[in-house]
Amino acid sequence: MQSFVYTASSSRIVFGSNSIDRLPEELERLGLKRTLVLCTPGQRDQAMAVADRLAGRVAGIFDGATMHVPIEVAHKAQEAARALGADSALAVGGGSTVGLGKAIALESGLPVIAVPTTYAGSEATPIYGITEAGVKRTGRDPRVLPRVVIYDPRLSLSLPMGLTVTSTINAMAHAAEGLYAHDGNPVIALMAEEGLRACATALEPLRQNPQDLAARTQALYGAWLCGTVLGAVSMGLHHKLCHTLGGSFDLPHSDVHTAILAHAMQYNAAAAPQAMARIARALGVEDAAFGIHELGRIQGATMSLRDIGMPADGLDRAADLAAANPYPNPRPLERDALRRMLERAYRGQPPAD
Ligand code: NAD
């Protein structure tokens, strides 16, 4: 066995159906008395229902969370936390809302409590991102890692089916790349494989019945594992490419992950055969990259970059950006091969060399 370094996450995880009932005692345990509840405008009712459980402990509600944490929104939320004398931020929502909680923590050091309602996994990482003048700056800071995460699958029952599929594949991307990370370790690999299995097996029952609580529970369990992988080890081509495409062409986060993942895996497949074998085993398929593509296609996801708003004349620039600033990846970044890969993703074709 190779040597490795493993730092376990210090988050406390409270998982299960109706675990939201335990939120008051979790705040009590942390000595928190005035939390600022965060949400998007569309999830205000859901966040209010959570706040209603916290009689006397809510400083206010800020419902302005939006994708990629624009700095103006971060400033407004930070100001609201100050003005209301909040002692913590309680994020009820997906990666955008958790991201806003992290922006508050980064500036003020206030603890974040997360109640995730998608499968993006941000709540399991010390990674923050703030967008200024169209550029998203990301970094790691232990202060932004939520102190407690309440994973209650009932809160994800309302997640629309399209987003359910792409968000689950977004989670799977963390685990897939975690399996070939240059700084990976055997504990994280176990989590990654189990996370992939849980996510993959949740999707078919959810397609048949989006209200299937057992399947929602599986998906959320998988999302936690995959998010933990994202927080623990370095990501490669797939995440860098999605970051570039999302930021440069303003494409929706989980849709980009869904359109790219199979192609990024194919690009790396020959250079990471053990990772591919584990991914294929988790999915119960012969070929990992093709299996991911089929999973998304069968679940009705949009598999083409074109259909999620990528301009054809942006492909060259995307390939240039992807090949610039090299970072650790199983296969070296070759501009022309990346350009061919992007062309296939643009057309929604299955992955190929
Ligand atoms: P999101 O948080 O933007 O949510 C998408 C939409 O779905 C929003 O309108 C939201 O209100 C709605 N929604 C969420 N849960 C719902 C539910 N249960 N019922 C009904 N509607 C619901 O999307 P996301 O994919 O979760 O997060 C994407 C963002 O998170 C991106 O900015 C991405 O960069 C970031 N992210 C960060 C990390 C990290 O570690 N820092 C990890 C993953 C994602």
C-alpha cells in the first residue's frame, strides 16, 4: 500500500428522515441564540418552515442567495448579519445558499449550520467561492466548513426532477475525480465508491417516483459521501473544466457537470485504470465513462453543452483555458485532445477517445 496523509472532516453530521427536528438541540449544543437564516427567494417558504422550529433563536431571514455568490450579495448578507447581531448563519438550500453562509463565515468568523436540499455537496467542504466582476475566486478556509450539517431527505422531496438528476451526477463527479486524485487515500476511496453506488442506485427509483423517500435518502447519503471526498482531496480535469465553462459562459452548475463528466472520465481513463474499475464496479457497468453517460441519458438529463447554452464559438477558448495553468491530472492536458473532447460534449455524443 502507498503512504498517505488523511485529515478527517471536523463537521458533525446529523442524518436521517426528520433529522430537522434536532436542529434546536444542535443550536443549543453550540450555544447559538441568534441565527440568520439564509435561502434563495424560491425557497423562502421552506426556510421559514425551518425557522419556525427555532422559536426565539432566529435573528432574521435573508432570502437573497443566488448562484455563485456574487460579491454584492455576499456584502448584503454580511451586513444583515452584523445589523441583526447574528451569532451564526443557517443555510437552508443548495450549494448557492451554503456558499452564501460560507461568505459570511469568511468575513466574520461566524459558525455556519447547513441544511442541504440538493446533492451538490458544498456543505461537506471547507471550499468557498465568491464572484466579482464575472470571475469566481475560490479558496479553502477551515472557518467556512459548517459546524453541523442536518441531512434530512424530506427537505429534498421538492427538488424538481431535472435538478435531482443533474445534482446527483454533480455529486458523483466529486467521487469519480476523488478516485484518481494525486493526493487520494484509501479512506476517501471507500467513501467515493460507496457514494457513487448510493447515488447511482437512487436515480432509477426517483425517476419512477420523485417522492420515494428511501431513494431520496440514498441520494442524500451519496451526496454527503461524495461531498466529503470533494472536501478532502484535489479535483482534476473535470472540475477545472466545469469551473471554467460555468464561469466563462455562465452555464448552470449541475448541468455543466452532467454534460462533461463522462468525457472528462474518458479523457483520463487510460491513465487511471484502477479508478475506472472502481467507478464501473460502483455503477454495475462494464465501462465507467460510458456508464455515466448512459445514466444521465436514460434519466433524461441534457447531455449536450449546446443545449445548456454553450456558444459554438466558445469551444476554442474553452480548450485554451483548460490547457493553460496546468494542475495535477492523471493524463497531461493536451490542448487538441481537449478540444476534440469538448466537441463531443458540445454535441452530446457518447464519450470516445
Ligand atoms: P442551487 O443551490 O443554485 O439551487 C438551484 C435552484 O434549486 C435554486 O433556485 C434553489 O432555490 C432550488 N432548490 C434547491 N433545493 C431545492 C428543493 N429541495 N426544492 C425546491 N427547490 C430547490 O444549486 P446547487 O447545484 O445545489 O449549487 C450550485 C452552486 O454551489 C454553484 O455555485 C457551485 O459552484 C456551488 N458548489 C460549491 C461547492 C463547494 O464545495 N464550495 C460544492 C458544490 C457546489
